[in-house]
Amino acid sequence: MWIPHWLRKVAAQGCQVLSAARDFDKALSPYRKAATQGDAIAQGTLGAMYHQIHPKAAVYWFRKAAAQGNAEAQGALGAMYYSGHGVARNYAKAVYWFRKAATQGNTEAQYGLGLMYDSGHGVPQDYVQAAKWSILAKAGGVKDANELLSSLESEMTPAQIAEAELLALPPFADE
């Protein structure tokens, strides 16, 4: 199961905090208080902390944070729908959440969207779009994006590669 790097890191840190705490509820209390008051960062953190131990709770908190535009939570929801972890597998919803996060610059979601376009899950298969999102993810430091991009380029024409590279360029403001 593919899990975004940042989510693995936060979940591991959260689990260390929780395992060091004698009382699980006490350890989560400050996050829960902030999250119930609408703090998107606390909501996303709770989602990450619950990810492995209570996936349905993770989905609940990620949805709250994602609704407020939190790109990390949106990307995490995309990954959960992609893998079926905590929710029924749903590629269309995975694409929806990956796209929301990817357009905000979330590199893990860009990689996820590249995977979706490569496989044709949730979207029509499109190597140009897959390469575009993989180029962006690679530029953002996602190591797995390089392997995906190499695989894609072996299936693409030079014109398709050039098109993907152009699509991956940042938009320029009108002068």
C-alpha cells in the first residue's frame, strides 16, 4: 500500500508519543481540543496519528481538515481511497482528493495523480498527464516519481514527452 512519506513520518511520531503515554486519550487531548475547535492542522495531525490504529477515525479527521483546504489531509484522503484503507476503495474519489492537493503543490499527491493517470484508475489512461504530474513530483523530491517517469517515457513519443514537460512548467503571469 502506498502511503505518502509525510504521513508515514507524522504517524510514526504520533505513535511514539502515544506509546510513551500511559493514557491514549490523555495523549490525544490537546490535539482533539484544537481539532474540535476547527483547527485544520490539529485535525490533520489527529488523522495521521489515527491512520494505522483507527483508520475510520483518521478518515473522519482528514475529511474535516481537507474541507478547510489542508493539502496534506486532501492528499492523505486520496491515498486512503486509492488503497481502500479505512474506506471502500474508490479511484474516482482518490483522483478528486489527489487533484485538490496536487494543485496546491503537494508533491506526494502529484505522484499519486501520476499513478492514477498511468494506470487509468479513476481517470482515462493518459501518459502525458501521468508524466506531467510525475515531473512535478520529482521536482518536489518524491523519489518514486523518477522510476514512474522513466517507465512512462519508455512508452511515450518524443512529442508526448515534450508536451508533458511544457504542461509541468509553472504558469506565467500576464505582462
